[in-house]
Amino acid sequence: MINTSDQLNRYVFENTHVRGELVQLHQSYKAMLDNHDYPAHIANIIGELFAATSLLTATLKFEGDIAVQIQGNGPVSYVSINGSHDQQLRGVARWQHAPESSRLSDLFGDKGFMVITITPTQGERYQGIVALEKETIAGCLENYFRQSEQLDTHIWLFADHDKQQAAGIMLQTLPGNSENTVSKEQLADDLDHLAQLTATISADELFTLDAQDALYRLYHQETVKLFEPVQVKFNCGCSKERSLKALTTIEPTELQSILDEQGKIEIKCEYCLTNYVFTEVDVLHLLNAPENKQ
């Protein structure tokens, strides 16, 4: 049985200061791949980054957006997943030729780096940069949390291009143990114990079990509190209206030049590859505009 829930589940271990998240993706991952002819290794890395971004989005304590990008000088120059606080995500990759494996150095070369940008609806934007010092997205993100957030974190990511399934689990110490109710040693032991249990899960189990069964499989001897799940959706955000609005940044003379040469103006959404076509009638108000300002 294939899991089609496309949900993120948050949970806490009631007798410890550790929280967890589990995300399982199928239809949303399939929608992200649709119409793109990604080689398998690139599709897999998109799936892992998709799951990772969903997990990170769930840690936001405010309304806003998060973008996780990986750039480099290898066969893949750019992969980006953008998500919102309500688990609306989109993603895209740019590549020159099919890589030999899903190892980050094989994908992004020897100068790869990850950029995590958090943009609250209200407040200042935050950006963190992580070197690709590990060969997996999970390893790099664990370094990010250790260095930037000072939170001990374990992450497991899975993706299968053929099955069009992706999933991820994150365990993390709860921030702000200000009352010192738990010693650092005890907290580290609890997290290590739970991480050892979590590491026994397989990709196939996460792809086929529902969230409750997966958590029971891992933690049946623990006391786990599971919160209401959140639906995860692919949403590229494009529309003909938005594309037309984007044309306002182009000078009328340039728009007229394109129309004279091609008879139409086309804009393609890089996320879903929908092609929007505009005729001279559609952009007449732009052609008559005296000036367009950026």
C-alpha cells in the first residue's frame, strides 16, 4: 500500500525534552516532478530537500516563508525548495548533465554550499550559509542546527524517484531548558537513545506505513504525544495575472519589439512549466504606458 497522505506530523516524547517531526510525501512530490525530465539522482535530491524544507518549515514560530537552496559548480548548479508556514511548497533544479550519484560532491562539485533564508511576514529576514562538508543533505542540516541554532538535531531523509515517494524524520532537543530541569548529560543520553531507535526505520517502511504505525514501530516503548497533522501541498503560485504583472517591469519599447518579432509574448513558470501566452491586445495597456519603473 502506497502512502498518499502528504502530511507532516509533529510529536513530543512526554518524559524527555525531545521533539520530533515526520513528513511523508507522495502526490506533492509527484506534482513537483511532473513535466520535468529530471535524471533519477537529481529527482532524488529534490525529494530529500523537499522533505527537509517541510521539516524546517514546521519549526517556524511565525507566519512567513523559508527557502533552502543548494548551489555549486558540479553537474547540478542549483536546487531550491521554497515553503511557507502553512506547508505550501515548490521546487526546481537546474542542471547541465546527469550526475553519477546522489552524493553532494558528485552533484554540486567541490564548491557547493547551502543557503537557508527565513522571511517572516513581519520582521527581519534571516539567512544562514552552510558549506557542503557532508555528503548528505541531512548531515549538512545537522551541522547547521549545531552551529547556527545550537540545537542538537538528527535528521533522516529518503526519496525514491521511481516510486515518487519522499519522507523525512527530525529529532531535536527542545530549545530553552532555562529551568535546568534536565542536565545536559541526561538530555544528550535521551536524544541518543531516541536517535538509535529512529535509525532503524527503512525507506520502504516510511513510504508504506501511515504516520501512527511508523511511530509505533519506532517508539512503542516510549510515551509519545502526537499532534494534529498538517497537510503538505505543492503550490507553484503561478497564474496568468501574476505573469502579466511581471511584464510591467519591462519597458514598452522592448515589449513591442518582442511582439513585432514573435507575434506574442510567452512566460513559462519554471516550477510547473505552464506556458502563459500574451497577445498585443493583452498588453496594450503596458504598451501605452509612458514608462515602467522597477
